[in-house]
Amino acid sequence: MPALYNLARADKLPDAFAIIGVDHNDQTTQAWRQNLTETMQAFARAGGREGKGEAIDEHAWSWLVGRMHYMCGDFTTPDTFSQLGKLLADQQQRQNGTANVLFYLAVADRFFGPVIEQLGRAGLTRQSEGAWRRVIVEKPFGHDFASAEALNAQILRVLSEDQIYRIDHFLGKETVQNILVLRFANGIFEPLWNRDHVDHIQITAAETVGVEARGRFYEQTGALRDMVPNHLFQLLAMIGMEPPISFDADAVRAKKTELFHAIHPISSDDAVRGQYDAGMVLGQKVRGYRQEPNVAQDSTTETYVALKLGIDNWRWAGVPFYLRTGKHLSARTTEIAVQFRQAPYALFRDTPVERLPANILTLRIQPDEGLSLSFSAKCPGAEIEIDGVEMDFAYRDYFAPLASVGYETLIYDCLIGDATLFQRADTVEAAWCAVQGLLDAWARTPATDFPNYAAGSAGPEAADRLLARDKRIWLPIRGNHTHGRQSA
Ligand code: BG6
């Protein structure tokens, strides 16, 4: 709803726009509108996710709320769908005759297949000239390779691939989209973007939140399923894929899929799992995962995962990709660091310089969106001494922030039929396939050392050992970027 509200404010929705909300709660359209108005007001006051409070834009909201209608219905009964069909037909008559319909499945994942089948049976997915029918499917798309494949097969019996928009909300983030522009619209990066010049890549999605009220869901899911084959792999794809021939949806998605197919099977030796214990996060005392509501006292569900991935292609063979994500870590940050190969040292043998700091290009996805490049500079003075310095670009210094909760672009793109930022069936399956071996291995041998990291820390020590083995270290998890100094 906040995304639709932002789209309404930016004048991006057509006049003939209307929403029909379907749910099993018995309530009137009036009550539904009232409820959403209160929620939106509270959301705007709290300043959305960024905490910059403001009053709701009454004009935009009343434009939107006046177009909302509520229908009470059970997703499992055919009646609901015939009634919905009638409402859609009424709506079409009332509003300039548009017959385009987008079904947005913001429902528990067990309903994705059944709802789409019912939509198909009721004839609601049939398209004709000037009347498209599209479906947005939320996450999680399957819980492993087999279930994702089965769900694709089930929904592809009803819909054609170009009607399905599988969401991964990371792709709605402006800075994630910008990775492709950075790589392909600039002449300086792409020639270096390969195993001849890159030493390794680190992808971090650190969260300060715990599982919040989602214990029941999270117990079945864990950090690997929840974040890796979807969100982290989207970042991996953007940073690692070959250049697509155009921004056409299929051109981009084909390259991503190829990259996922090139991921080397992940051995358990290259993976670390963790679970948070009680601790202090951002100055607040928090409980351990096993003490969270709806979580088993002896739970072996992981809330942290770190992986070393290899990509078997000409560009990346031999370049490790280290991925990590976890709940209740020391700071909230999502970033990608590309560390370049060390310069040869010979020239500095007879100087006081003991070590040359590495060049690291850091792409900050959130919260402090930007880019920095660290390199070596000579300290002023007679002696040759080197210090690490940084060039930094922050989005906020150049561009006015757009009101965004991350779903605006995705909803808008679906309305205009651009599927570039959505997952294709084969991409989702390739991603699951890449982590399936590890999911199986972890299911066979539950962790025995949980909890193994304190809430508010940087994660389990075993994650440090994973990199130490390769004589590397994780970059510090920093929330707000500050111009850093790397000492030589
Ligand atoms: C969701 C996961 O898909 O992404 C959550 O289920 C996670 O567990 C969230 O917290 C992270 O998204 P963001 O946009 O807050 O980084």
C-alpha cells in the first residue's frame, strides 16, 4: 500500500486504476478503507522505513482510497473467484473499459498454486487484445529445488511465463539496479572485472533485527533459504553476470541464469551456519533465538550463514565469492566489496613500506547508498610511506531521495509489462539447485554448537576461520559509512 501511495503521489497510476482487496475477514469496503488509512497515517508519521516522519498527502491518498473496494472470500472456494470475476466486469464498465488486470498474491506461499488454479478455472487469466492478465507472486517461491520446480509446473499449466512476475524485493532497490549501470555504462570497470584483476568478492547482508514476530515461519526457513538463493544471489548475479546484449527482460534473465548454473556445488566445508544468543544490539538488550516466540528451545535453525562460492566460468574461475547474512548482527548494512589483486611489492623492498593495502571497490546497497574505492597514496614527507585512502560517492550528495519502499518500481514495471526485475522460472530453479546440496547436507547433520554468536556481534568465529583459511579477512560490518583509513 505505501508503494501504491508513492506511485499515486508521483502520478504514475492510470486514471482507470482500481484495487479490489480479497480476504476472508468479513468487513465492508468502508471499514477496509478506514483501516488502511489509519495504517498509512501511522506509516507516514513514522517516516516509513527511514524514520523521516511526515503527514500523509491527503490528495494522493484520497485519490487512491476512493478506488479501493473490498471483497470477502475464501481462496479455496470457486465462488470467490466467480464473484471476483463479476466485480472485475463491473469495474471495467465503470472505468473507461480497461480490462487489464494484475493479480497480486500477497498470500501465504501454500496458496500460490491453488489461487492461480482457481483464477484459471474461473477464466480470469485469459488474455485478449487490450486486456492483459498478469500475476505477481511474492516470496518464498518454493522452499527447495523440488518444490520450486513443482510450483512452476503447477502455475505454468494456467499462465504463460510472460504473465508471471516472481518478486524478489532486493531487485526493487535502486542501488541494486544501479550495479548494472555502474558496470556497463562506464568504460573503466569492465576491463578489470575478471579473474586477472579481482582477488575475491564479499557480499554482506547484515541485519540488526532478529526474527521479530516471525518465529513460526523462520523455524521452517532459516537464513540460508530466507536470504541466499533469492536476495544474495540477486546481488551475486548483478555483480557477476556476463554483459547482456540489451536491457530486454529475457536478455538479462538469461545471463543471470547462466551464472547460477556456473556455481560450483557448495561443500559443507565452505559453509558456516550460526544462531544468535542473547546480547546487545544497538544498545538494546535482546534475547537469544531459542527464547523468541514460536521457536523451539533446542532449535537448530540457523540465523546466520556464510559461504564461499566458486563460479566455474572463464571470467571467475579461481575467484572466491564470500557471502554472509545474519540476523541480530552489529549493524544493518548490505554491501558488495570487490577486492582487486595486490600490486607487486618489489619496488618497495628498500622502503619502510611493509605492506601494500588492497584496492577495494565497495558498493553500498543500503542504508547509506553509495560507492567507494580505496587505494594507496604516499604520505607527505621525505620517506616513502604509504597510507590507504578512499574516494567516496554517496547518492544523497548527488540525487534527491525518492519516496520509496522498494516496491514502487516493481509494481510499475509489472503494469507496463517489463519483467526485467522479476525472476523467470529457470532462474529461480537454477538458484535453488545451486544451494540444494548444502540444504540437504545441513538437514542430515543438524548443528551441535548453537547458539554460537552473541546478538550484536559480527557473527560466529567459524566465519572468520572460513576466510582465514584463504589468508583473507571479512571487511568490518559498518552501518553508517564513514570515510575510513586503511593503514599500510
Ligand atoms: C525478507 C526476509 O525477504 O528480506 C527477511 O524474509 C529479511 O528475513 C528481509 O529481513 C530483508 O529485506 P530488507 O529490504 O530489509 O533488507
